[in-house]
Amino acid sequence: MPFIEFAYNSSVDSTTHYSPFEIGYGFNPLTPLDLIPLPVDERVSLNGNKKNTGGEGLTCKIQQQIEKKKWTIYIQG
């Protein structure tokens, strides 16, 4: 079961164009072992904006992708 979870979290979402790992950790690990050496403060951020430095930030990019997908579905609908 852990390998299925890892595979799911590594896959890129068609709406956001990011994997859950990229959204949560800021990178896409190649193996589960890539997550082990991270200190707790690097794996978990209580302040979501801490990782979004410079430019629009990941959160803004993801939000734009979701809005774009919603409009695409609405127009095709």
C-alpha cells in the first residue's frame, strides 16, 4: 500500500500540472527514500507562503491552472 500511495502522490495532476509532492514539499521525490533525510521543518510548513518565495508563487500558479480548467470545461460543456 505505501508504494501505491507514493505512486499516486508522484503523478502529475492534469488540472494543476503539479504532483501532490510538488505542491506539499516543493519537489517530486524519485523514491520514498528521498523523503527520509528531510528535517521536519522542511517537510511540513505551517505557513503555506513560506515555500512560495518570489514571483507569483506555487499557490497562485495552481489556482490559475484550476481556473483555466474550469473555464475549459464550461466552454466545452
